Amino acid sequence: MNVHHLELFYYVARSGGISRALRRIPYGIQQPAVSGQLRQLERQLGVTLFQRTPFALTKEGDELYAFVRPFFEGLDNVERRIRRHTTPLLRIAASEIVLRNHLPEVIRRLRRRFPGLRLDLRSGYHPQFEDWLSAGEIDIAITALERKPRAHLHRLDLVNLGLILLIPHDARYRSARELISNKMPEPALISLPATESLHRNFERGLKANRCEWPVAIVASSLDLVVQYVANGYGVGVGLDLPDLLADRRVRVLPLNGFDPIEVAALWRGRPSEIVLAVLDEIEAEGNKLARRLRRPKQR
């Protein structure tokens, strides 16, 4: 028998139906594929394993479920026992600002639970993150989302961040509307690459306002955007992040009406104990950041 078919049968029998099982199967698979593979299992065995509507295991289904259940339910314990004497490795991908400003405290707490934790940290952009997850090169990504992730990836929504304009502190502008109301604003625009959700959301907002503002300087990180604005090279597109706005040489103009950036965690497959712990910690960090963003701001 195909072990993968047995695993699908285990989840269906445990959940009480195919549609319910889809929420528990730890990888992306569509209902027609599950149904088709279970029919193959039944043809191979020459029996019906369960009634579809209403769901009920047959006598043969009960017998098979009783056999496979201890194996699949025991996998997590076996993995923990095997890994008990090894040093755990956690591979995380995120933007530079997340890796520098938000992840260190998360890792500090994780190391209390997982002494000797080894880390592989990568910075990059969202399309790279999905490729790395699909290839099994990282365990979790913290990223801005513009569209639904690939079907086989799981997500945990963390926080929404508003778009802002960063201007030199002595600039004359008092609102973003003063700039965007001009069909072609005069200052040079500094932004992240066109592949980034931040830039695409900003472009959609400009289009809705019938404004054309070509990028003059492409920066690889939000930190660089701030630095070039602070040094007088133009106006930057940024996110409403408290840590990003510490430079007193820049001021913030909120971009009201522009779509915010959704930040989420992505992972693939059955999350390990350490990935579950990371998800708990970064969800707490996201809630903390959301509370900071709700406080009145001094601009």
C-alpha cells in the first residue's frame, strides 16, 4: 500500500470527513486530489473504507484506521526523542529591519526553551522567501504580503503597517496631499525595488490619485531610504514603524487612503516544536507592535 494514501486516510478518518481533514493535513493538497488518492487505496484493497455522506467508517475502514492510527499519532514523539540529543537549527528569512530590530528579543526567549539553538538568518524579498520555503531551505519567513501565498504554504497574520512619506525635517510640506495633488511631484522619489509590496501598494495609490512619480533612487532596505532622505536626496516611501522613525533629521507624512502592508509569517508542512514556538513569540511581538501603533504619535 502507498504510505501517502494511508496518511490521507488517517487524517480523513480522524477528522470525520475529507473537507474537515483538509484543515489538518500539514501540507497543501486539494479536495479532488485527496478523494482521488483514497479511491485508489480502496481499489487496491478491493473494499469501501468509508461512506461519504454522512461520513462513517466501514468495518474494513475501522480495521485499517486502528492499524495506522498509532503509527501516525506517534510520529511527533519519535521525532522529539530522536532530536533530543541534537542541537536544533532554526532557519528564518525576513527583511533586514525585522532581523535587526524585532527578532533578537524573540530569539533570546527561544534560547531559554531551546539551549544551544543554532540560527541561519537570511534577508531578502518576498518572492525569494516563497522559493526558499518551497525548496525546504528555510523553516519560516516573516514577510509583507500582497497576494495569497502559494497553496502549499501556511500563514499567520501578524500586523498591518500603514504607508508613509519620509521628508527632510526642514522641508516645507505639511501633508502628503500637498505632494500627491501635483500630477508630477517635484522632489526625487526614493523607494524599495519594484518587486516589493511596499512599492506596488504605493504605485496603486498614486494611480488612484492620478499622480505620476517615477522612482529616482532604488534602495535595498528601509534603512537606506531613511538615510538618503536624511541627507537631502529626496522624499522616501516607508512604513509606519516606530523603530524606523527615530532619525530626527526626517519627518513623517501619513499616506491616508493608501493600502497598508500586511505582515505575516509563512511556513510549509507540519510545524516542528521549535517553529510552533517561533510562531507564538512573533505573534506576541506583532500584538505588541500593533499596540504601539495605536498610541497617539508626535510627528
